[in-house]
Amino acid sequence: MFSHIMIGTNDLEKSKRFYDAVLAVIGAKPGMVDRHRVFWRANGGTFSVSQPIDGQPATRGNGSTIGFAMASPEQADQFHAAAIAHGGVAIEDPPGWRGGPGGMYLCYFRDPDGNKICGLHRPPKA
């Protein structure tokens, strides 16, 4: 359904360092810089940060969340830990299972620009 996700940043270099570390957990190679944007590709998807082309400051979307698929709870924990170690801020409940039996394993953090990011693992259906 989606071709890519792009979010705004006010500090391209800081965002690149942050997402290089965080997205490496899910197999992305370091981001490719294209003028005022950085692109990462992994698992058939593209994620990007961009300085706004209208010259206005980037702002986070209130109520928006960008979710990345995790292969396991352990990968979600690593994803979260990499984010916190590189300037992200833990938010909501600590990483863990939500929704009872057959639920989802979730972790949430805000990136250095305040964007809400989620790591989500769904167990295989029995």
C-alpha cells in the first residue's frame, strides 16, 4: 500500500546518525544523502527524513505514529535500546506485550525531532 514514509527534520546530520543506528537493527544500511534528504531501504520499504522544502521548520505530527515491523520481541528491544542510546526518548509503557494472548509486542519512542516511532512484533498465527 505504501511506497515510502518521509518525515521532517531540522537537523539532517543528527537525524542521519540517529536513524543509521536505529534502522541498522532491522537490516538497513546507512542512509543515502540526497541534498536535503536521507533515504534508508530495508525489507522492501523506504524510510526518509527531509528538511522541509518550503523553508519552514519541521514539526512533528500530533497523533501520528510511524510503525516498523520487528521480527521478534528481542529485535524490538534492540530497536528501542538503539533509539534511546542515540538520543531518542522512551515514551508510553516500556517495551512489552500488549493485548493479552495473541497480542502484539510494542515499543515506542520519540526521535530527536519529536516524531513518534513504534517497533511492532506480531506473533505468528497459530
